[in-house]
Amino acid sequence: NAGVMQNPRHLVRRRGQEARLRCSPMKGHSHVYWYRQLPEEGLKFMVYLQKENIIDESGMPKERFSAEFPKEGPSILRIQQVVRGDSAAYFCASSPQRVERETQYFGPGTRLLVL
Amino acid sequence: GDSVTQMEGPVTLSEEACLTINCTYTATGYPSLFWYVQYPGEGLQLLLKATKADDKGSNKGFEATYRKETTSFHLEKGSVQVSDSAVYFCALRGEGGGADGLTFGKGTHLIIQP
């Protein structure tokens, strides 16, 4: 059973460009979470999605950031007009259901560098 | 809101030493508690978890006990190895509706020297 897949693993963008990060959850998992890890910091929750629905986006910046999880294909985290402060590691996690005690399984992350 | 506080690192130990990484939390009700480990250049791996008071999570020689009275979930290992060198994150998931994301501590960098 393959784990959570993320691509690309590393992404370099210039200021003002768009960054698209992809996440394929574990097989059988329909719940996806995105987190951001700034240098020397812990992970910060950004958004929680189920197929075709955003359930909780309380941690998402109000501008330039968006996320989707279509019926078919991976979840996408999109950052428009990137700035240097967006440089971070972005991790995706998945779980099979929205049960309170359910474990979240993490992917290897995408390391975004904005020049 | 919910929060997790971990001891600052880096923590440097010799092989076969005893390890304790402190973790305390603030949350209402009975959150679930987790320890994740991150090896260099990799994502987070679940190390152990506990979902109710007095539960003990254990894995690979590591243990942590959910202490409601002290709101703590300290990570312990009796004899560490060089391969345990990594960053360790304590995390919680709050109880009740809306508690979807995990709340993480800042992480503790553990360095084990041969």
C-alpha cells in the first residue's frame, strides 16, 4: 500500500510566479490535510479537504492561496504570485475518515524556494 | 486555542543514554496526543499516539504516557541509538467538531553521538 505521495519534492519559483503542489493520499483515504513548515518551526495546519469539498480552511492565508481536491486526481495546493515568505516545506497528510481519534499519515513534503 | 510546548533543542546525547523530551499541552476536553519523527529531508512519520488519559503509547523502544493531571505527554527511551537522530514533534488533535488539523510543537532536534 503506497504511502502519501507528493510532487514535486522540490520547487523553485521566482517572485510573482505561481506554485502548484500536488498530493495523492493513501489508497482508501478520502481526507486530505495541508500543512506548512517554516524554517525552524513546527507544522501549521492550513486546510482540510474531502473529495470536492473544503471542510476547514481556517489556517489558509486569505489571499493568493487556494486548495482543491477534485473527484478524480490529486489534491492541489496553489499559491499565486509567490513571495519570498512563501518559501517553506509544504506537507500533505491523509486519513481514511473524519473520526476524532484518527491518525494522519504524512507525505514527504514539497520544499518550495522562492527566489 | 490549542497549543503544544516542547523543550528546546538541540538535545545531544551519547549512544545508550536515557532520553526524555518534555511535551506539555493546552487544550479543552480530551485531545488525542501524538509524537511524530522527521528524519532529514523526509516527511513526518507517526511514532506513537495516545487517545485517552493514562494511555501509554509505545513503538521502537519509545514510550509516552498521556497525563491529564499535568497536561503532559513526555517522550522517553531507555537507551538511544545513533539512528534515533532526528527531529521529534509532539502534536495534538483537539476534541469535538472543528478539530481537524493537528497542532504541533516546534520540534526538538535530537543528536545521538557514537
